[in-house]
Amino acid sequence: MRVRPADAVAKAGEDTKLSGAENALFDAAREYAQADRNDDAIAFLQRAFAAGFKDRDAVKNDPALAKARNDSRLKTIVATAN
């Protein structure tokens, strides 16, 4: 079952300090990328990393992010993530 972006965003909530929020934000980024909404995907990836997401390999290898991977903003996010 696919998660709709709105559902993933609702799961994350506005408080990115919630446990698991970084994963929900990453899931939202994946869904937006699959819907060809790269600006939203990039924004949610930024939020995911800011909230503590650390899995750079997931960003580099996840098929859902394939279209967004050519975006220089995504490359910058991955390169500068803590």
C-alpha cells in the first residue's frame, strides 16, 4: 500500500522532534518524487535530514527518488548532510 504524501506529512506533524518524524518526512519526499513534484520532494528531504535522517544510501539508491536524483539540490543535501 502506497502512502499518500498528505498522509506522510500528517504522520510527521509539525514538530520534527517527534520520534520517527525524520522517516515520515523521508517517506513524504519519496511520494512527492514519485508524483513528479521534485520541489516538494527536495523540501521534504531537507526537512528529513534536519530532523535527523542519516541514511544517505537510501537517498542515493531508492528507486522512488530516481527522477529527483538529477536535481543539484538533492546532491547538495546528500553531500552536506551530517
